[in-house]
Amino acid sequence: MSSSHDLRPAVLIHRIPSFAFPFAHALSPYFTLIDPVHDNPSPDSLLSVRAVLCFGPSPVTVHTLRALPSLEILVVTSAGLDKIDLDECRRRRIIVTNAGPAFSEDVADCAVALLIDLLRRISAGNRFVRSGAWRRNPEGDRLAVRVGGKRVGIVGLGNIGSLVAKRLEAFGCRIAYTSKRRKPSVQYPYHATVLDLAAHSDALILCCALTEETRHVVNREVMTILGKGGIIINIGRGGLIDEEEMVRLLVQGELGGVGLDVFKNEPHVPEELRQMDNVVLSPHCAVLTPESMEAVKELVVSNLKAFFANEPLQAVVPLE
Amino acid sequence: MSSSHDLRPAVLIHRIPSFAFPFAHALSPYFTLIDPVHDNPSPDSLLSVRAVLCFGPSPVTVHTLRALPSLEILVVTSAGLDKIDLDECRRRRIIVTNAGPAFSEDVADCAVALLIDLLRRISAGNRFVRSGAWRRNPEGDRLAVRVGGKRVGIVGLGNIGSLVAKRLEAFGCRIAYTSKRRKPSVQYPYHATVLDLAAHSDALILCCALTEETRHVVNREVMTILGKGGIIINIGRGGLIDEEEMVRLLVQGELGGVGLDVFKNEPHVPEELRQMDNVVLSPHCAVLTPESMEAVKELVVSNLKAFFANEPLQAVVPLE
């Protein structure tokens, strides 16, 4: 498709080769795609690239960025930016856009699903029936915990956290939150620290971005104060939790349960977690619905078109 | 505890012997409990019994009732009355009370949990991670379906159905219902038949009682019109669905998925269901939380006290 007479501006696709890239059809009418997975571009041909589409969890390091001296915009398909060198983008004044709210509904649904699964033991009950154990033991361990009345602490009350709160209010949960700062428009009780929130919660739901400030924001102290009945749901990033400590506390029975869509070192999941009944594991798929994929595809195409037309962008990440 | 000088009125406990009966402590300060599991009462001693507490899924047949000629009240701990001979109770003017709304929140939560589990493939994803398949195949089949926007048809908009609707509205689902008659105070679209509701729904949630009118209310025709992508959630009674037909349609790929807490012949679950990824199975535990158990215990004690004190009863089942 690329030729010297091609007027379509060049967009470099940055992705993990094993990941399928379903956006090519939507982009190629407007852009000349340079996809190193197929095209093997020379380093020289990258010197003039102004726009990169970063698809999926592909790290954008300072080395990636150094190979692209003309880069002006990095269009990222994920919500999280923990694999992007934002300091370098800031220094070079590269615009970064992300998924914005395109995934928020699906991620919030996943968080709520994991919490209710743990409280009501849906996956555990499913295993009990599938294994034939119910038939052998009709009065087996089937007792769960009511959802209503539970004190749910939301860590990070952005798009996703707010949608989680809305859903859980309909179940009669009592919502509180922590966030970089108190949100004046929100009526839920605010706690200044995750530790204080944990001390007043039956469950924590991690809805914040992974940054240097939030790495291991759920540490041993937070999990200990959450306690034997306490539940943690993580749909943010694995690095938000001290995973080794979490596994240790679960093994020792000092934490009630966890529902995880994200892990420290995906797709590696600690073996101990895969054996426990009070653990629900999800293969980092909170955003994986056709509806989310369609929404982010539209956002990405729209942002790249807007960039080359000098028009306003959506979902720009504030870097200052 | 029973003696001729005992002034506590007699209450006969009617239960399946293998089921634990945790209410004895709460009842015995007020009543002389006759529990055939322990007491082996003579048929004669039953002739004067005025009150029976029916605990769990214990059938109350015309034969049970004939042995109790003085029976005036049947206090049932379940919500469903499909194992009670209500015709005979009506004929003999025996008052029947049930669990009323004591279980409604928990059952509604279970229904929503089963629906979201199916749409978002929570249990399937959990199996994928636990089995180690995710590690071997990081890009394996993880695509789910968005909850928001789904058309959910509620069959029976009573206590439970209304709470299901309230929860699913918070997820952005579009609610419609069928019921014996249109409810003037409800704004959701009404369909006069289950078939018509199914024709306009992505998922059906069965929240009605099992009666002669509702037996197999979900038949082949309803399931066929619901179609390949259609989902059925059943937290009512197994007999609401033609189970053999449902299994056949699932095996043939002509029904999208099912989430079941109840079955035709519990604890027997058809083998085919235990093998499918688009099926979530729950061991009839929708009501089994400490909170529900406590609420129904209070209701039962209160109703038996009220009966013997000639005071108003709660959760009386209309039999006319």
C-alpha cells in the first residue's frame, strides 16, 4: 500500500507480534500503516514518523522513543499507561492519548462480577456441581455471604471506580473511596489513605492507574488491616498489590479472598492462587468485549485523523 | 423438654432428616418442639398438633396433612411452595406462611451474578487460568459480551424480579417483564406471554413460583425463539424449564447459555451441563447466606408466636 505518491500519512504500529491486530481495515483507508511485524522497516524510514499507534500491552521505552525523533503523538489503545515512558514523552512534549472511557463500563462490570462471585461463591459452587460433589453430598458447604450491606472501599474514583460504585449501590453496598484528592461532587465518604479505607472496608476494589506512587499501594499492612474476612478485587494492574505478600496471607488464612483480572507477571499466575476456593482468577480480559474493541477502534481512528487534520483530540493524557 | 405441665404450645417440625435444623434454639424457649427425627412421636400425639414448621424442601402431601387433623397453620421456611399440597390446605382452611421477602435480596443477587458470569465468562475464565491454559496460550479465547444494553426479560416481577431489575438497570440493561397481569405501577415494558417476552429478549430470568400454570413455562418454543445467543437464568424451580429440551438445544448449539441454581431432580444435574463452558451451575444455594437464614428464623419465630397469641401474621400465602 505504501508508495512515494501515497498521500495518506504514515502511522507506525507498535505491538507485540503474537497479538492479533484487528484495526488495520479501519485505519488503512486513511493512513499508510508501517507494521514492523510484516514490513521490516529500515531505521531510516522511522526517522520521519510523527504518529505511533501502540496496540495492547507493548512497552514504549526511552529506546523505542529514541528511534522515533519526529514523534509527535502516541495513540495508546489501553487505559493503563504503566508500560509507557511518560517522563520521556513529557520531556519531548509527545502527546499521549489512551482508551479514555471506552473500556470503563466493561471493566466496572468485571470488578463487580469478581466481587459478587467471591461473596456468593459462584465459581466455587460451579466447581462443586461440575465435579459431581453436590450429588455425593447434597448438604455440602454451600453457605455464602450477602452482598447487601458490605462496606466496599474503592481505590481510585475515576471513570471505572464511579461505575463500580453505581452498580454496587444497587446491591445495597456501602461505598467509600480514596483518591489523590477528595472529590467535592461525590457524596461517598472519603479516606485520605488506602490504609484508612481498608480499616473501614469489607472489600477493596482497585480501580486506579499503576504509577510509581501506586505501586504496592496494597501492601502487607493494608491487607492485614483488611483482615481474615477481607476481600480484594484488582482490575487495575498487578503491580498495585504486593503479590508475594498477598499469596502468603491467603495461604495463612489471614486474608478472606481475592478476585484478580491482573497479575504481576502475566500470564504467570502464582500456583497457590490456582488451588484456592476463595480466589477467582480472570485472564486480564476485563476490557475484552466486541463493544469495547469497537469503541476503542473508533476512538483511535478518530484521534489519528484529528491529529493529522490539526483538530481537537479525545482522551489526551495530562502529562504536566 | 416436653412434659404434661409444659405450657409452651406444641410445634411439629417437618423436615428431611439429613438436613441440619439450626432453628431449635430460637424456638424452644417458646414452643415444645416435636421433631420426628429425634422424638419418634406416636400417630396419636400428632392428632392435637395445631402448628407445623416445614423446614427446607420437605414435601407436605395430602397424606402428611391427613395425619394432622387439628392443623391450623403451616409455617414454611422456603419461598417456593411447589412441594406443599396447597389445594388441600385451601380446602381445610389451613393458613400457610412462607419466607416472604426474607430471601429476595440474596436470590436476586444470585440471579444477577449468574447472568453476568455467563455474559462476561467469569467461571470460564477462572477455569482457563486455573488449568494453566492461559500461560500456555496467552491469547486464548478470552472475548466476552458486554452487559450494558442487553435486553433482559424477567419472568415474574414480584419481590425477587423487581430487585433483579433494579440491579440490572445499574448495569445499563434494558428490562422488560411478563407476569400474571400487567403491573400499573411499573414502567418496564410488559409482554403478555413468556414467548413474546423471549422474542424481544437477549436473556430470560425466571423469578416466578412453580405452579401447574408455570410448569415448563420455558419450553422448546420459548428457547428456540430466544435463539443461539439467548441466555436463560433460573433461580425459581427446576420445573419451570423443560430440562431435557434445554439440554438438547444446548448440545445442538441452539441456545446461547444457561445459569441455573435449580434443577428438575436435585441434586442430580444432567451430565451434559457439567461439561459445557456456556453453563454456570449453582447448587440451589441462592438463599444460603447467614443473613437470609437469620431473617427467616426471625420470621418463623415471630409468626408462630403471633399464631398462638392470636396476633397478625406476616407473609401469609393467599390461597383463595
